[in-house]
Amino acid sequence: MSAEAADREAATSSRPCTPPQTSWFEFLLEESLLEKHLRKPCPDPAPVQLIVQFLEQASKPSVNEQNQVQPPPDNKRNRILKLLALKVAAHLKWDLDILEKSLSVPVLNMLLNELLCISKVPPGTKHVDMDLATLPPTTAMAILLYNRWAIRTIVQSSFPVKQAKPGPPQLSVMNQMQQEKELTENILKVLKEQASDSILVLEAALKLNKDLYVHTMRTLDLLAVEPGMVNGETESSTAGLKIRTEEMQCQVCYDLGAAYFQQGSTNSAVYENAREKFFRTKELIAEIGSLSLHCTIDEKRLAGYCQACDVLVPSDSTSQQLTSYSQVHICLRSDNYQDVVKIFIEDNLTFSLPVQFRQSVLRELFQKAQQGNEALDEICFKVCACNTVRDILEGRAISVQFNQLFLRPNKEKIDFLLEVCSRSINLEKASDSLKGNMAAFLKNVCLGLEDLQYVFMISSHELFITLLKDEERKLLVDQMRKRSPRVNLCIKPVTSFYDIPASASVNIGQLEHQLILSVDPWRIRQILIELHGMTSERQFWTVSNKWEVPSVYSGVILGIKDSLTRDLVYILMAKGLHCSTVKDFSHAKQLFAACLELVTEFSPKLRQVMLNEMLLLDIHTHEAGTGQSGERPPSDLISRVRGYLEMRLPDIPLRQVIAEECVAFMLNWRENEYLTLQVPAFLLQNNPYVKLGQLLAATCKELPGPKESRRTAKDLWEVVVQICSVSSQHKRGNDGRVSLIKQRESTLGIMYRSELLSFIKKLREPLVLTIILSLFVKLHNVREDIVNDITAEHISIWPSSIPNLQSVDFEAVAITVKELVRYALSINPSTHSWLIIQADIYFATNQYSAALHYYLQAGAVCSDFFNKAVPPDVYTDQVIKRMIKCCSLLNCHTQVAILCQFLREIDYKTAFKSLQEQNSHDAMDSYYDYIWDVTILEYLTYLHHKRGETDKRQIAIKAIGQTELNASNPEEVLQLAAQRRKKKFLQAMAKLYF
């Protein structure tokens, strides 16, 4: 190439691909740059996007001189656009995996129909009536592509699809999505009607014994230039991309298998056809090997299909692995669990079943056993033992499940384990590594056993004698003989707790592992005795970093001089607290009871600590159990809570959460009499939660009385204002000016705001939560720059002003209101006053769609989903006006006009103004049936007549003409008509915004 030619080539390749103000398809069309664009490493737009653009432009309808919509014209421009789309698909080698992933069903349907058209498939002729063997190769291949796509689309449509989360309702987007959905459903309906024909076409394709060709970009270009010549060239099988017979049959077999498998859900006999096609696909893949360029099969999915078919249609000709799958599934379905154990033992010799499958069977059995089938406990151990032997033979660690099931061995378990081990290894053919793994396993089992009788059962077994050498057996026996109880505590605070025989162990790591897993207090004590007998240098309460004890307790516990007692108390308390946190209350009670028994005689301080923790545990147990159904707690529990609150023992470490829970417990069960009249004075001074509880209880009692008597409400207001206040300090800047700096929280209140919020989130009593919410709402509304007030029940009992507004952290108050409403609705999502507060918050923060959601929900919960009239104290004029504003700002102007009727005095001005808006995002004239005010309907009639909107004017006239809206009707009839339209409108709104 000359230097000038090289310069010209560089200039051509470096010029911009997209000139200004030119769409992609026009640019590619005019300058014939499609192939050059597609050769780029990362073309933008992508090829599939080009297909969509080309076909969308080619299918745009036209408008004639009379403004009538006509089908897309068959002109040169549209033909070239369709050709460009086909060329892009040809560049992608007609890979259905790529095309289906990126193109919608309507677009791909249009593309393949264009391929049929350009491949000379006669229109209107059924594909099943055409002989593929006599057709030109490109024509036959086009028919195969279309029918493969047809059954693949049917199969894909049968799979569940996760629906995308809808955004804000937009009419244009929703209409577009609905149109595409309806078009897809229509295409699917046609494809399903033709499914049997498509299957026959593909079955016929399997009988072809010649290679086929599919159109390339070159053949499509030649078609555009001289159709006749290229068709002749194609017929002679010299043009296009060659698809070998084996590749074509492999793809067709896989697609047919998927279609038959999908049909098997309604006709189980078809599974046999599916199995035949899938196994033929596997054979063809093995024949083609790595030479395949155009056959793309998901082999993992194919293996899954084969596995499922073999389970559904067992056959003697299938492989051993699939037979095992089938047998296991049949046994599980028939509850024949002993045969499952036999299959697993046999599989330990062949290693044919995957470990994950065996584990899934064990999990399924565990779940059934936990549901109350005690007979499965033995089966679970046997299956777990089989899986464990398989694991150790393959060099994996022993599972935690086996250790748990083998904590209490017996003769039957030892016998079965030895049987599995013997039948799982062929000593004549096994490798040295397998023998070594098995020997190590049996040796470790012996070392972990405490009963010498069980050790002798294993050590005298033939397999054990064969696998371990004489020296190893002798060393093991010596180790077992040396084992003896070596630990005796000098001090026994509780004799009954320590009078259990202990045994030593030789494996500290194994004992520590058991210590972490165990929640049995007696087993924990035994493990610690063995560990301390082996070493006195370790602090075993540090074994797990998950063992956490509150700092107020840890100092006392770690001060215990005896190391074993210290470890035991710490671990029992840590495990008990953890079990309580995860709501395992039965184990928590056992652990706390053991710890209480242990500390009773040697530490009165820790004894009181444990009594306090057991009180908290009993509160949690009741609240999570019978308390949820409204059953009152037993009287002794209430007495113990009172006793805790009145306790005055010095130097007892106390957790703040217990005081919170006790006061919340009294409020939740309406023990207001005690909190207001019987609480000792010293408690009110020393315990801020008792003080807060007393004010809340007194406010609840005074609510029915006159406003002047609500002195405690004012006291509660002042306490909360003090908590939400910020302390301030002054700082002089570099310029000499003095600036005010706000700190986060003031220390002048009886507690911090975070502590108050934590306490409130322990309350469940609706009246108490309503009072707290109304207090914070009032505090939120007091600020001077507030634009939209939030409404709440009982808001009038609070003062209407604060002397020093600057001292209140209103940002923190706003955050608290949001958190409290969210918490209250999690307790009871059907309280309409709380829903109105949530709606007002969204309204104040300009989230109008969410505000409408909660306004509608508030009306729905108190009217049986609008089947009854919404009480006027719920849908006040203020609420209706806010709903009107929400609809107006969402451009739903017809909804605005309808809501104007809900006001006590109809707001005609707003209704007429909204109806004049032409850019409305709601259903407009479909809402006219919900209007019962004749004046508004008459205005609509006039408005549509003025605009020349004849159809809409007729809808309005029809609405006016309903007899029940006749002004001469009795008032009861008119009110009934209005109520019925209110109901239907609000239900329609709820479906839109819920």
C-alpha cells in the first residue's frame, strides 16, 4: 500500500461514526457503514439495539391526507431497514440464545417472519405441509429457526417470572407496557395453537441427512441486489453459513426435549419422549466435541433435565448414577428410609452420588424429624453416619451434625457405625490413602469415647485390627488406660451441681469445640473439668469471642478466685444471654438456673444478678408466648416486677435494660394504678424510667377528664421537651465574632433521647403509644417555620408553645416522629390515626404518592375497604384537602374534581380549574361514573362541547342521565347514589396506590 493510500485509510477510519443531528439507523442506512460498525470491539449502540431500532422504524404506521392511520408502507426505505435488521442478526450468527435474551417476543417474532419472507417461504403455507428435504437449504434453515424459537418461547413462558417492582404510576408508561404485554400474549396464543405443528416440523428435521445453510450478511446483500441469482446460488448450497447436520440435530433434539418435558406436567407419558431427546443430545454433543461452532447447549441444564427424566421415567438402560437418584427419590416418596440407608452405604464404594445431594437428603430428613416425627431420629443418625464415612474416605472433616448426634453413644450406634465402615471399604482394592483415612477416623472415635466398653467394641473389631498396626493399637490402649478422673475441686459451693463423675480427655481442641456447641449446663461443667485437668494455664471463658457478658457483670465474675468456677459462671451466663437473644427461652432458663444454683451460696451479689436476669427472661418468655394473644401475665410475675423496681440492695450491679423492660411491662399490661399511686418516692427520684412510666400512666388515667385537670400531661411535656433540648456553648472565631455551637444532646433531661426512643420501642399498649405520638407530633408542630402541620389524636392536651424554641433540637424531633410512627405501625398497622400521621409526614416532605397511599389505607381500615362509609373524624376536610393537593401535584386532575365533592361544602372553583387542565395523568373520562354532583357533570359537558371532544361529551351526558342523580329524587336516594360512587372511587384509588 502506498503512503497516500494509507493516509486515506487512516482518515476514513478515524472520522466520527455519528455525525451531529443524525439518528443511528439513518446514518448507517445512508453511508452503508453497518458492517464497519459491527466490526468494532464494543459497538455502541449494540447489535441487538440496532435490530430494535431498525424494526421499529420499519413498522411505524403512516397517516394519509385524511389523517387516517395506515399500515406501514412497503417502500424502499422500509425494505432496506428490515434488511439491515436481518444483517445484524446474521452478524450474530442467528444465535437464539443471544436474540432471546435481548429482544422482546414481538420484536423477535417480526425479525424471524422477515427471515421467512426473504428466504422465499410462501406466505400462508403451513410449515408442516412443506417437505424440508426438497427445499433450498436456506429456506429449510429459516423454517427450523422459526419453529425452534416458537417452542422455546412456549417453554420459557411456562417458567415463573419475578415481576419488576412498579415505580410511580405514569399513564403513558403503563399504557406502553400494557400494549406490549397484550401483543406478547397474542403471539404466545398463536404459537401455542401451532405448537403441535412446530413439533412435527422439528421431528421431520431430525430425519434430514444433509447440511443446511443460513443467511449471512453477504447473501443478504446479494439478495438485495439481484434476488433471483442469489436464490439459485443458495439452492446449489454454495452460499451462506454452513450448519452441519449433527449440529442442527443436536440443537433440535435439545429444544424438542425441553418442549416434551414442559408438556409432561399434564401428560406424564411424554416424559419418555423428553428423556429420549435429551440422551440423544448428550450423544450428539459427544460426537461433535470441540469442533462445534454453532451448537450452543447449556450442558449443566441438560444434565439437570436428564437427571429429572430418569427420576420421572426410570429405565434399566440409564447409568448407575441416575439409577441411584431414581431409587433415592422413590424411597423418600414412599417413606422407605431403610432402603435410603442401604443405597448410601453402597454408594460409599462407588462415590457416584454427589455429596451435595446426600447432604440435601439428610437436611430433608432433619426437617421432618423436627416437625415431630420422632421415628426419624434413628434414620437421621444412620444417614449422617453414612455421609460422615463418605467424607472421611474423601479426606474431608467430620461434620458438626455427626458430633452432635454422637454426643451420647450407645451400643446400637457403635454397631451400626462399624457396619458402615466395614461395608464402605474394599480392603483388597482400596488405596493406602483410603485405608489411612479410615484408620484415623476409627482411632479418633476411640479417643473421643468415655466408656471403655465402647472403646473395646471398636478396638476388637476386625476392621480396626486390620487397619492399625500392632504398635498403634498398643499405644492407643496405653492412652486409654491412663485416662482417669484427675480433677477434684477443693471448694464445692453447690454439692448437687458438682456430684457428677468427670472423665478426662486427650484432645483439647475437640473439647473446646464441644464446649462452644453445647447448651447443656451439666455437659458444659463436665467439659470444663476435663479441660482444667489437662492444663491450668488457659482461661476457657475466652475460647469464643461470641461469649459476651455485660460489663457491669464481668468485673464481678472475673473476680472469682477459683478458675474453674470463674469459667463456668461466665460461660453459663454468656450462653444463657445468647439463647435469650435468639428466643431459645427453654435452654436459657436451664443455663440461668444452673448458674443460679452455682452462685447461690458463695456470692449473694451474683445470686441477685441471676434472679434479675431470670426475671427479665420470664418477661420475654411471656411476651413472646401467651402475651401475644392478650393473656395477662400471672400475678406472681407482676409481683416480682414490682419487687425489682422497689429493690434497694446496695452494690448490686444492675443492667439498665431490665429497668426499661419492667416499666414497659407494667405499662403494656395497664398497671397504671401501681405506677401512679403506689410507686415509692425514692424510685421516682432515682429511676428515670419509673418517673417516665408514672407520667405516662397518669396521663392515660386523666385523658377522660377536663382539660384543666391534666396537670401530669404538662409535666410529661416538660420532661420530653427537656430530653429533646440541646445545650449550647459560645465560641469566638478568628475574626473575633462569637458564634453559637449546638451540642448533640443536653445532659439536663432525665435521660438521653436515644434512651427514650429505645424505651418507647418496648411499648405495645395502643393508648400509651398514641399519647407519645401525639406529644412528639405537637412538639414537631410548635416550630415557627413549619408549613404543614401533622395531625394526631389527643393533640389538644399539650401546651401550644415553648418559652425557648432555640433550645429544642427540632431535627431530632422530626426523626423521632418518623421512627415512632414506623414502630407503631409495625405493632398495629390498622390504627387509622397512626396511618394519618404517616400520611401527613409524607405530605409534609412532598412525597405525594406515598401520602395518598396512607390516606387511603387509613380510610380502608376503618370502613371494611370502603364498603362502609369512612367516619368523618377520619376523612376530615383537612385530610380531603391534602388528598386533593396530592392528586393535583401528581397531575391527576379528574381525581381532584371528584375529591372536591367529598368536602362538607363542595369546592367548585378547584374542581372546575382542575377539569380545565388538559395534561392529566389519570384515567379522565373513565372516572366520570364516580361524579355525583350534577353541576360538575354539566360543566364537563360544556367543557367538552367547547373543545369539540364529542366522545367525551357523550360520556358526561350519559353520566348526567342516570336516574338516581335526578334532582327530584328524595334526599335518601341522592345520598345513597353519592355513597355508592364514593365507595367505587375510593376502591379504584386504593387499587392504584396500594
